[in-house]
Amino acid sequence: MTKSRDSQSQGFREAKQAVRNLPSSAFLTDLDSAGSRAVEAWFLGPKGENADELEKLVVQAVRDQAFWRRNFHPNDPTHISEEIKRTDDYVEAQGALREGFEELLAFLKKSVPFFSMRYQGHMNWDTTIPGILGYFAAMLYNPNNVAFEGSTATTILELLVGDDLCQMLGYRIPSEDESTTGAIRPWGHITCDGTVANIEAIWSARNLKFYPIALQKALQQDVRLGAARGLRVRLPTGGEENLVSLSLWQLLNLHADEVLAIPTKLELDFGIDGDVVADAVAKFSLQSLGMYEYGRLFSEKIAAPVFFVPGTKHYSFPKAAALLGMGADNVLGGLRDVAVDLDARLDVNQLRKQLQGCLEAKTPVVAVVAVVGTTEESSIDPIDDIIALRDEFAAKGLVFHVHADAAWGGYHRTVINESFDLPSPAFAAGPPLSAPLSNHSAKHLAALGRTDSITVDPHKSGYIPYPAGALCYRNSAMRDLVTFSAPVVFHGDAEPTVGIYGVEGSKPGAAAASVYLSHRVIRPTRHGYGKIIGQALFSCRKLYARLLTMAKEDDRFVVVPIPRLPSERANLTDAQIQVEIEKIRRLVDQMPAASIVNLDTDQVLNPEAMALLQEIGPDQNILAYAFNFKNADGTLNTSLPLANALNKEIYGRLSIDPGQDIYGYDLIVSTTDLERETYGDAFIEDYKRRLGVGQSAGDIVTVLRSVVMDPWVTETSKGSFIDVLEAEFRKAVNGALETVQPMQSRGY
């Protein structure tokens, strides 16, 4: 850590002033405009309906780039003259360019049709027009946001975007007056993706955990810090003590804000320059010495640090554990899986037991990760409950960082954002929302602002071109724990740089411009992005209702979505569950969207249907499900291997073969395997029971997955698109049955 909180606040003020000092013709707002509200104007459209407008604006960007170049020292000589353009070499080069370009355009048509409602494969869909234009326009300037010198415009945009993402997720931006008096300020920056953001989050949390040890050693041994040896810090268990007299366990369990404020205290209260503090601490920091040397110095005193993730974790967390030297193995390493409950959400009771074990064994806990939108089930971990555990264990002397991996689900908070003023945690969804969040989702998304760091991917639910991930810190000083300054490129704290923080070096400023323009046009509130995601939620729940009720008595198959019904969560009888399914069939599946909600005003027309729609399906808009088949006598197949074979065969019929012509694909989904080792016994056994294979041996269940991201209403002038999807599912399932059922007679 090299900067005091005052110097951080000064940097933010200078960045803001840099925006204000731009010429009036190029003035940028602080992203506080109302934005626009027409979803149909935000995308190119499934049939390229907005192509003319996009083409005009792309041409405008190219012409504006040429104008800019011509007016930079206009008296300088030109090089590419008309005479050169008439030479054989030049004409040949232009011909080669056109030929190669046309071949590339033809080959690119083998790409995935993300724009279509038939595409439900991965977490990718069409990108917003402002996102495309922002990226294209900035790309022509080729800025590198590693340093302000190489990105004098787009670094400013990244700072503005960082603030906007922080506010979207619930981190409050203090006023300038509050900042000057020491208010904690959040900070966010663009990364290439959520993997890098997650790695950075665990990296900074680990460094924070060990920073007080280095501070104590520096205070004890460096004469330059002698005046501060009486520095007192607040303990999470209550009271204050001198930092130099704390035990090793106490040093490892100080509140983050208390630790991050120490450099400022040393500067303001004891007159010790920040550079002196940084130099003194570096000699003892984990960042400098590495895990091996720290282990050698403290091998008999410090248990190996751990961090907890749900079984539904993203693969970036084992990567983080491996890269940080903590160990990715769930038993031997520092990464620890927490089993999930029957709804694929982190089991808080299991987490409590594991935290209690760490407290008793004096094992340092670096972080607990909550996933906001798991990639297979779209579940939201109970953030509010995890934060309550954080506070409970802090009072007992065990402190840990809470990180939210909201790469997929962070933008879903826009459904309840009203100009960044959130409703209370007891929020009861109602109009004007296309599809309200469930009470569970609303409660825990509202708690995001109380986490310590958040990963969010604008290139997922923000509909931004790749690459555009992001990491936001509740306390901006966290970023200084992962800072490596490059003096050849960066000079002086006055420059509003972002590239010295985190994992990456060079990164495209075009990504920041893309997020900026998309957020400028489509605000991250319920009137902007909330409309896109609200409609996607509506469509996803309509699909859930159809899959749930799709199999008729004479069908040879059944469909079992992973998300449980409200009646199943309430442990009601089988008869009561069937009553609820019939209610869903009548009020959600068979009822047109226009009969549930006014599509122009979002006014709810059928409160009973909307209340049911609110609580069914996944927490967000990824839907996982599996098929099973009926035997010739009408009984359900009880073999897990045969059920898995069926779903793999269906996937083979509903997935794209690399390099093939995509025009023959009528529906595209994805697949995944749910493993006992990561999900835990309770979840796997319950889902096997629901699928009808509960008595069959096996630890892996193969499921299919539909990611519903399109913001278009499922009812069209040509009928319901859900009917089209059902027809494709039926075709694939019936075809797969012809392959799988004969396997039964062979004793598969």
C-alpha cells in the first residue's frame, strides 16, 4: 500500500476535474443522465432491423476519425498521395484486402447465432448498439488503458464507468465534502473478464489478511517508524490495543477498514510520509517475500490460510488458489468447498460449521465467496445470511472478506434499482416490472452493497462486446494491495491511472468506451437494463412453465427442471405439488404474456399469475433441466446411466459442431454435469429422486441448460415462440429415445 486515503481522494477529484476541463464540444457527463427507454432501439435486432442506423453511425465514426487526423497539425505533409493510390502495388494491395475481407465475412457466417431466440447455449447474446459503437469508435484510436499516457480519453471513461458499476451494485459514492473528511469511497475498474476479476479479488483479500503482520514487524524494527509504535487499533471483539503488542491471531483478524486506514493514520497522526511507510512495510510483506518465505518464518505459528466457495463455484477460484500458492485441492489446499442446499445455493449451515472449525483451530480465513448467478443453475447464494455470519464471527475474533462473484448476476440488480436508490430488504416486487425478482433474489441482491468486493461482467448481462469484465471494491484502498507501479510508463500520482492495479497490463480502452456509451444510453436502473433483464426473466419463467408441464400422459418422457417449485420448498404432499403444477399450466404457461402484464406500460393485469411467476423457476435466467424416459409399461426409467445417456444424446442433437453451417440448427442449448463431490450429497440425492433415478448408483447427473437473454416477448404475430421451442425439444427427445432405449435391453 503506497497511498493515503487523502491522496486517493485527491486522485478521484483530479480525474473528475479532467473531465470538466475538456472542451465544451467534447464534454462528458458523469453518467447521471436519464438515458433512454426503448428496448427496440438498443439492439441490432434478430433480423437486423436497425442496420441502417448502425451503419450510419459506424460511418460517422470512421469519418470523424479521419477528420481528427486531418486537423492534427494540418500543415504537416501527407504521405498517401493520389499518385501512390494509382500505382500497381497499391491497387494490388487493395484488391488483396477486399478479397481477404470478403473471405473472412463468408467464414464468419459459421459463427454462433447469438442474436436468435433459438440460441440458448451459453451466457452470450446480442450486444447493444451503443456498446458496439462505443467499442468501434474508441478502437479506431487504439488506446491502451495500462497508463494515462496511452489513454488520455478512455482512462477517464474507465473511472466514470467504475463509479457507475459501483453504484449499480449498491456501493455508495460519497460526496466530495465527505471524501475530504475520510469517508470510505468505493472504486471499480474494467478487466478482461470475470476470471481475472475473481483472481484479483482473492489476491487483494489474501494480501489484506497478512498486511498487519508486515506493519507490526516494520513498526518494531524500522527506526523511521519509531514515532508510531504507540499506534492503537480497534479490535473486532471490542476495545483498542497497540498494534505492536497484538498476537499473531489478532493481527490476522482485524477489520478491513481498520487495516486500510493505518497508512493514513501514520501520515496524519505521526507525520510519517507514505513512501517511507511503503518502503518499510515492503521488507516484511507477503507480497514481497512470497508464501514460501512466510511459511518458513511463521511455520509453527500460522495455519495455512483458507477461503470458502460454494460447490457451484466458477473455475476461476481454483485458478486463484493455485496462482496464489494457497492450493486448489478441496482437502489439502486452501480452497474449501461448501455444499449447496436443495436449490443449489450455498448452504449457510454448512458454512457456519466450517467457520466454527476454523475459529477453534485458529485457521485464518481469507474470504468467503458468494455466487450471484451460478453458471449452471442461475442460483443466488444467500448474501444477506453470509454477511450476518461475517458479523457474528467477527465478534468472536474471526474476520474474513466477503466477495460476491456477480459476473453473471450483477446486472440483475438493475431490476430493483431506481436511480440507485434501493428499496428496503423487505422489498415486495410489483409493477412496473416485466418480471419481478423473487423475494429471495431481491433480498440478497439488495445486500450486495454490504460485501467487500464484487465481480461483474458487462460482457455478460450488460450485453457489452468482449472483453469487459469488472471488479469493484467497497473500500478503494483495497486496490493498493495489488499495485505494481511501472515508472517508465507511469509518472506522477496526479495522473488518473488505472493500469497499475490488478493482474493485467495492457488492455483496450475501447472496452471502457463501450461500457460508458451503453450505460449512458441504457441506465443500469429498472427503466434501462432492468427492462432488458426483466423481460429475459419473464421469458425464462415462461420456458420453465412449459418444460414443467410439457410431458403429457402419453409422452414417452418426463422433464425435471432443477429449480424446485414453491410447494416443494415448503415440503408439501405430492398431491399438493400436482395442484400447483396445474395452476402453473393454467396461469403461466397457457396465459399469453399480454394477459399477465400490459406490455406497453408494464402494468400488472393478472396479480395472481404475476405472483406465481415471481416465485417459480431459477433465481435468474439460466434454466437447467434433465429428461428421463418411460419404459414400455409406462413406468419411469430408474437407471441414472441411461438418463445421462439420454440427455447427452439430446445435447448432441441441439448443439453446434465446430465449423459447420449454422443454418440447419433449429435450437441450440448447452450441457453440464452436476457432481456429488462439489454439490454435496443432499442436492445430488434430492435431484436424482425427483428425476426418478434415486435408487441408482452414481455421483454425476448430466443436465441440459438454456440461457434466456433475449428481451423480446415470447408471443409474436405468428404465435408463441415457446411453441416453436417445444416442437424442437420434442423432435430432439424423440430422436434421442430411438438411440437410447435400445441400450436398456443390452443391460446398459
